[in-house]
Amino acid sequence: MYRESIKVLDCTIRDGGLVNKHQFTHEFVKRSYEGVSKAGVDYFEIGYINSPNLFSTSEYGPWKFCAQADIRKVTDGVENGAKISVMADVGRVEMDALLPADQSAYHMVRVASYIKGVDKAIALANRFHDLGYETCINLMALSRDQGSEMDEAFAQVEKESHAKAIYLVDSFGSMYQEDIEKLVARARQYIKTKELGFHGHNNQQLAFSNTIESIIHGVNYLDATIYGMGRAAGNCTLELLLGFLKNPKFDIRPVLDLIATDYLDLRKTMEWGYIIPHMIAGQLNQHPQDALDVRKTDDRDAYRRFYERMVSSGMD
Amino acid sequence: MYRESIKVLDCTIRDGGLVNKHQFTHEFVKRSYEGVSKAGVDYFEIGYINSPNLFSTSEYGPWKFCAQADIRKVTDGVENGAKISVMADVGRVEMDALLPADQSAYHMVRVASYIKGVDKAIALANRFHDLGYETCINLMALSRDQGSEMDEAFAQVEKESHAKAIYLVDSFGSMYQEDIEKLVARARQYIKTKELGFHGHNNQQLAFSNTIESIIHGVNYLDATIYGMGRAAGNCTLELLLGFLKNPKFDIRPVLDLIATDYLDLRKTMEWGYIIPHMIAGQLNQHPQDALDVRKTDDRDAYRRFYERMVSSGMD
């Protein structure tokens, strides 16, 4: 698959940060940034820009806040580096402290939102647009929010936002390729002047194939993570995606190196991937929190009990 | 997805046996058989029927030979058990020793063959058919053998064999969903009176999604294994497939139990799954042997070196 307009965004540190409270060292992040940049990836999403007044800076690592100085420690001296992206949550950004884009260490801001919060997400993204940033809106949990509000949200982001791309997010890792086809077609009825993006979760080992399916149907902004690292079951792996995309600007080898030098070891202390409670949550279209919780208890491998509890809670 | 005509075949012990020289204990196999049967799976493939004159019975376990008495130790006393399937390789079966199907502990024989060996595979399968067995022909390595011989083989199995189903096998785990769509359409041009089957490998985390894709295009015989256990990267996981198929006869819970009681522990001593050299082999459409070999050496995680070697060998 070769399509010039495809953009790959690595969100390893941002999505993976949800697993370890964003406690990656600057050296670790810098190695990942260098490798991802050498691999030809377009964007490197490094974390969230939460106000340090809202969360403890001793409990959480630097990538929950993404201070300009922290980002520059990572990017300084890296040639031809990928553009830096950060994620912004409605109500958690210190708006007065923001720099205009031309003075900032990051280029793009993605605002994540459920369908029901789309008004505020558009307003926030547009504030960043006015400061000169590239912006995206990531619409989450679309396997659940399938009502007419979804159509309204699609129409609204098209009309009111300046986002470059609207991401369709399978937060629960529960969608099959037919669902992706239908979802992209539904979004395209409304979103005609912006790019579409896709962000999958790998609960059912479908994050990569769903990403391919989205590409087939014209989606151009693609999220992936090194070795699939990310919350719960993790994400589409970057090494699979780069291997599929035939654009010669991509080189899988620096990603293979990062897995060997950093991510194999990380996997020994942080959990992500094909883990049965996460598979069950995906199959039943449930939020990952219950599975994350059960993995911290002695019942972590009591699969039948977890399954029966999830089936019941789905019927509430 | 509910389709009455879909048949699920669990080949955990047969494909997984390639990893440990078929050295599963009778008790282990019996527990798997009971669980898979309770899950409502149609067939349980237990091993190969190789002649004990051709391979060492001390080096290899019972499931490389599948003596009638060994199978009966597993199936005796199990109510409503799945039908037993065995695999036969051309030239390795002791034909004179075969029982007619109505006296045999197994019901179905699947003959595995490369495209170029299809004549002999048809002849062997038909011998079993004449003895009263259900038969299938599994056409291997179809990501490689894409020449006009493939069309001839499809025409020939349709015309000359009595097989119930012709399996399309992605031996290298290298096919994407578009490849599956095209392959099934190509097979259907010739194979009009028999069922089609699909057997995937999970090198690129696509075994499940490719199985779904095959279902969408009318394939009814589906292979899967418990927790994905199988050679190299393993196979489509049974628990994912049963969760996707909405036929109420399937119950995922006994499979979840087997993972908790047996397969989590097994994974600690046997290697299968998403492992980077297997991913590379799949991405480059290569036979799994080189990746299996490198995993036994000190270079097991020297991914870049392995990648560059595989790229070069693909250009030979």
C-alpha cells in the first residue's frame, strides 16, 4: 500500500504513559524519538499537556504535563526529527500559559473527546488552531456511542472545527473490519473537507487489521506504537504498520532496534498485549478499566469468573 | 456472524505438536478434548498418522503417530465429544494398517499438500474416502504458489477428489485481508461443489482477522487453536473465533478454563505468538524455519541482523 497522503503517528509514549503514570526517563524517550524519526514516522506523540496544578508532579512523570523544557531535552540535537504531538483534555489545560506554535516545542495538539463532549473539544482545538498549531480531534469509544449523536458530532466537527484530521477511536478494541468499513463510510457522509484518522486497541488482535481496513477505505492518519505498547491490550504495532506501508520513506529497522534495546525489557515490568481479561473486555465491548483492575488482584487469571461478571454488567 | 454451515476445527494438539515433537501427555490432551467438546467445537485434530517405521517413537510423542489406542485413551468416557480429525502426509502413512472408518477412533483425515503435490494428495485423500472417512485437502503456502499451477490445482481437487472441504492455508502468516478476498474468489472459480476452509498463521497478528475475512467471503471450515498455540507465531485463537461466531452452540468459557489451567503454564516452556523474527518472516513472506532456528541461538533478539538476512534471502 503506497499512498503519499498517509501520515503515521507514533503514540507509544503518550498511550504507553497511561500504563506507568508517564514515568519514562528523558533518555528512554529520546532513544524512542530518535528511532521513530529515523524510521520516517511523521509524528511522535509524547504525552498530555495537563496543568501541573491539577495532578501531582511527584505521582506522575513529566509526560503527563509536557513542559516545554522537558520536550526540548528529548528533541534537542535530533536531526530530521518527527513532528511532536501532544494530547489535550478538555478542562485540564492551563490556557494562559500556552505559547504560540512558533515558539513551542510541539507542533500538533490532539483533543480527545467522547461524542457527548464534542462541543467543548471543538472549542479547545480551535483555541490551539488560533495559536498556530496543527490540530486533530480524536472521537473516542465509537463502538459504544452509535446513536444519532454520532452523526451530529461528525457534522459539527466538519463545520465548526479547524482540525486537520478527525480520528475514529476504537477505545475498547471491540470493532471488527466490517464495523470499520461502516464507521468510515458514516463519518465520510459528513466529514468531507478533512482527513480521517484511526486509532485502534488490540484487545482482539485486530488493531493492525482494522488499521489496514481503515486505509482501504481512505483513512490517512494512522496511530501505532512500538511493539504495540499502550494501555491494556495496547495498540497497532508500529513495526507491522511500517512493513505494510510500501512508501520507501519508512524504515522498519530502527523500530526493530528499539524493541531489542528497550521494549523487550520494558515488557518484563509493564503489562500490555494479548491478555485474556482484555480480550474478554474487547469481545464484550466494555471499557478496559475492569480488566485492568482484575489484573492487579489474585483473580488475575480467573477468566471464567471475570467473563461472567462482564457479561452480567453488560446487561445492566 | 451466525451461519449454521460453519464448522470449527480445533488443531491445537496437531499444530502445537510441531513445537514440542508431539510430546503432550494423554491427560493434557484429554483435558483439552473435553474442554473443546464442551465449547461446542465440531472437530478436534489430535495429530498426524505417520508410520512408526519412519520416525523414532522415543524422539516423538504419541500424536505424531496417533495409534488407535492412544486416541481412545483420550476420547473414552467423553460425552458428546467433538469428532476426531487426524492429518496425513503423502508417503508417510502405513496404508495396509488402516481400519475402515466405522472401526476407527477418528472420523476425518486431512491431507496437507503443497500445490505441486496435489495429485498425490488427492489420491491419498480418496483412499481414506473409500474407507469411509470424511476427508479434506489442505493446500499449503498459498502466499507463495500463486502461479497458474494454483488454478490447475483448484480445478483438479474439485474434479478428482471427494474431499468435503478444501482448505486454503496461509502457512507463512503473510497474507492481508485483501489477499484473502482475492484468494477465496480465485478458488471459488473452480471449487463449486465443496466447502472451502481457512487455516491462518499469526505472524502479523492477522490470523483472526483473515479468518473473519474468509467467513465474509463464504468460507465455512475454520481452524483455530487454544490461546493461539501452534508452530512459530501460532494460529487464530479459538477463544477469539468462538466469541465472534454468534451461534449459541459455542461456549467460550471451557476454553477460558483451559487457558487458565493448562496453556498459561505451557507458554512458559513452549514458545509461540507475536515474536519479532516470526513477524519479520511473515512480513517478508518467508518460511518460518529460519525464524525458528534463530530463536534457538544467542542471536534470538538480534532483529535487525535477522531482518537484513531475510531481505537478502528473499532476493535470491
